[in-house]
Amino acid sequence: MPNIKFHKKGQIYEGSVESNTNLVVRAGIKQFPYPNLAFKCGMGKCATCACQVLNGAEHLPPPNWKEKKQLGDKVDDGYRLVCQLWVTHDIELTQDVEPVNAA
Ligand code: FES
């Protein structure tokens, strides 16, 4: 089971999830990383769920067109839209206090 380390506001939250898990879907049903993961649309349209991947990016698929559109150059800094990711391996993420939005 993938282990998730989630940094937010100087705290680290950690938990295990089933393989092939979407963290925004989990937060939507009030499971870890709820309530610390900020999100809104769940559809790659708002960038509220944007996180920077600190470790484990090598196991993720390349950013999709929604991520590139919302995040712009931030994808080069390891930012992803968590609602667009299905996690299959350990991952460490940090979410900035202010939402990231390239638009
Ligand atoms: S929750 Fe809106 S882009 Fe991910």
C-alpha cells in the first residue's frame, strides 16, 4: 500500500492508502489527507489541489494537458494537480498555503 507523506503549514501528515488511489476523491469522503488537502473541482480546472512532489515523482505519469494548462511552468518545478493523479507508489507532497494558479 502506498505511503503518503503530506506537508502542509509546517506539519507532516502521513498515512497509507490503497494502490491506485486518488487523494482528492479520498479527501472528498473525509478520509486522509482530509481535512488538510485543499481542493475544489476535482476535475483539473481550478488548481486548488496543486501540490509539489518532493519524492516519488518517478512513479507518476507525465502531467496531462489540464495540469499543464493550470500549472504552466510550475510543472517544471514538480507541481501536479493531485485530483489528476492515481497514486500507486509511496509519495511525498507539499501543498503551499496559497493556491497555485498560473492563470
Ligand atoms: S481540485 Fe480543482 S484542479 Fe484539482
